[in-house]
Amino acid sequence: MIMNGFAKPVGAWASRCAACLGLLSGVVVSDVMMRPTSALAQATTDPIISLQVSGLDATEPWTFGLRILFMLTVLTLAPALLMLVTSFTRVVIVLGLLRQALGTLHAPPNQVMIGLALFLTLFIMMPVWEQVRTEALNPFLENQVTQEVAMERAIQPIREFMLKQVREKDLGMFMSMGKIPDPQTSKDIPIHVLVPAFITSELRTAFQIGFLIYVPFLVIDMIVASTLMSMGMMMLPPIMISLPFKLVLFVLADGWFLVVGSLMNSFQ
């Protein structure tokens, strides 16, 4: 009796829902039937994105497509190439060694260190970029010179900057390994020899500066470690005690001013 009394309202509700669905389906079907043919045709002609590969016919050679592929590859490697032929290598290594010498681990964070290195590189390389812009980029944009001439003019200021920083010993090593005769002038040095020699010299200079930065902090660590050992506190990590003293020394000596100033003066 209870089930029969409960089934009657449910059956009535289900029949009403079926009637409503049938009414809605009839409205939709009638709307589609009454829609104009032009509207249906417009709905089926949506924009289509197509990809075509040029050079299959005789009107355009395949070399154009290869040039595009080469340019895309160069653009992908451009950030790394620009960093290697600028002052970024020396600056970022010195800042990294400074953070390790302080023992602050993740302070300043990597984003701050990389950002500072990028802005210092921009500041140091600004005269070179200005020379590239005035002698190569602006004439090329104004169609005064060809692309090949613009590239040659753009490389010259960067070459001069690298020649000022590279060591003769590193340059001679790569020249001898490449079996290249002794150049008469700086223009005779190939770019594929100058770039690795410049990077090697930058790494050596960066580690020299890092060693000089490490020395005062290493002395503090040794003094703290000896003091703790003499007091019998061998289980206490010396880095926990020496870190505040190193921070105080760095702040009192105006360390950031000295480090940044020394980095910029090292490229003069």
C-alpha cells in the first residue's frame, strides 16, 4: 500500500518530464527546419587555418626554407650566445661565489642574483650596444646597408670588447690547437677562436675575484670553529655562529658597493 501510494506521484512526475522533453525536442527540430539555408551554410563555413610549405615548385628554391630554419635555430640559441660574449659570465659567477662565501644558501634568491647580473651586464655593455646600434642596426633598418654588411659592423664592437678582456695565453692555446698561423692584426683572429678564449679568460678572472671574496669569510669561519672546539662545543655547527658575524662584517664594509664596483672596474 505504501509503495503504491509513493509510485503514483513518481509516475505522474515522470510522465510530465517526458512531455516537457518531447515539447523541447519539437521546438528544436522546428527551429532547425525554419532556419534559412544561408544561415546553415554560414555556420558550416568557419575559418580554417591551413599550413603550406613553400618551395615545392620551381618558383621558390629550397634554400629559402633552409634559411628560415637556420634563423629559428639562431634565435633559440641567441640568449645563450649573447651571455657568453658579454660580461654576464664573470658577473654571475662572482655573485654566486659571494653567496656561497656568506653561507646564506638561498638569500638572495636566484631570481635576484640573475636579475642583478643581467642589469650589471646591460650597464657594462651599454657602450658596445650603442656602437652596434649606430653603426649597424640603424643603417640596416634604413636600408642603407645590406644584411651581410650590417652583421660585419655589429661583430666589430663585440670583437673589440672581447679582445680587451681575453688573455694572450688563452688565445694562443686555441690558435695553436686550431693550427691557425699567427695573426698580423686583431682582425685576422677568427671569431670561432676568439669566443672560447674569451670565455676561458672570463672563467679564470671570475674565480680569482671569488677567491679574494672568500678569504675574509674563511678567516671568520676558522676563528669561530677554533673557538667552539676550545670550548668543547664540537656538536654545534660553526656556520650557525659565524653567519651573523659574516653578515655584520659584510654590511659594515659596505660589501655590495665594493663587489659591484670592483666588477664594473674590472672591465675598464
